[in-house]
Amino acid sequence: MISIHYSSKIPETSKIWDFAIVEADVHIGENCTVGSGVFLGMHTHLGESVRIQHGAFITRRTRIGDRVF
């Protein structure tokens, strides 16, 4: 099961794995991977081609640039 808030923006080229939680107003760039059990806090921004490994906790209002692993 994945929990994604309706106001978040996730392109079709990005993947979100099981048990991830995406809060309100999260923007995920093209070609991103969000691992299982990841938490993305409100107003977080991921650039293009970002990989967030399983179990990571990204706090609210965090900005991650392009091509970050």
C-alpha cells in the first residue's frame, strides 16, 4: 500500500515503491525512484533523476537537487 496526498505532483516517469508515504504538496521530478517505506514530508521538492533509498525519512520543506542518489 502507498499513501500519496492528492495535491502532490508525480510524473509517470517516476516510481514509488510499497509502503511509501507522500504528504501534501510534494513535487517529484522526472525519472525519480522513491524506495519502499520512504516518508516525504509536506512541501518537499525532488529534482530530476533522484533516488531515495528504502526507509529514508525526508522532513518537511526539504529541497533535493537533480541527479542526487
